[in-house]
Amino acid sequence: MMAHGKRQRNNYRRRLESKTDYHRRLRLLKGGVPRAIVRVSNTQITCQLANYTKDGDQIVASFTGADLGSHGYPSDASKKSVPACYLAGFGLGKKAKSNGIDEAILDIGLSSSSPGSRAFSALKGMIDAGLEIPHGESILPSEERINGEHISDSLSKDLEKTKKSIEGAFK
């Protein structure tokens, strides 16, 4: 949609591409605390902690689904499942705590906020790692889904092993 006439203005490019909701972003930035960014792609999860500067966002800590393999997560398991999202959030939380960051605010971008979703699974991991993030308990997924019991029984054993490895890596 093009703007015509002297009183109309063009929309920002990232808004036209459906990549950024600038009203939501401004509300998050006004808080002054780091943003815990959670994005789920076609193949994996990406969790980042970002501080706003006038020159652009500065990424303080990052943890992705690809990083899970170095901590003992099975290579043939999905890197964007609910358990993988929980572990990525847990890894980001531990990394942030080791960098001296104690609080954040969740930024899920334009993804839908369905209770129990993968984004909120990552939120649960960050909370379990010790980050203070405002949330309601009703949006978090159940323990059965976080443990991967809906996928396979062996995944819950791998989840505990990976979680212990992440705890040992970021003290």
C-alpha cells in the first residue's frame, strides 16, 4: 500500500515486511531493562538478551538450538521442540546470570502468544535459571511437555543430562 498526498506518510520498511511491531517495541524499550528475545525458526530456537543503545541493539548473551549439541543434547532430536526451547532458555538464563544480569523482559516479536507455546517454554527455562522476568503462571507449559514425555521417554533422560551440563558450563 502506497501513501499518496501531502498529509500521508509511508510506513517503516520492517513494518511493511511484517517483521517489527514498533508500538510494542517502544513499550518494551521504555522499561529500561534488557529484553529476552525468543524467536523460533523453521529449524531451531534462538534466545538472546539485548540492551538498547541509540546506535542499535547490543546483544549481551545468546543461546541457540545449535548450541545444545555441545552440551549433550541428542543430535537427531528437534532443535525447536518444547524441551529444546526450555533448554535454550535455561542456557540463556545461566549465561546472563554469569554476566551479572538478574532481570529482563520477554520479547516474542510478532509470534502469537498461545499459552504453553515454545516461546513460553523458553521463558520457563530462563525463570528456572534464575532470571527475574514478569509473567503469569497460566501461560507456562506443563512439566510433562517440558520434560518431553509427549515425544519419547529417552528424551527426558537426555534433558536432565543436558541441563546439568549447561549448569556446569555457566557458574
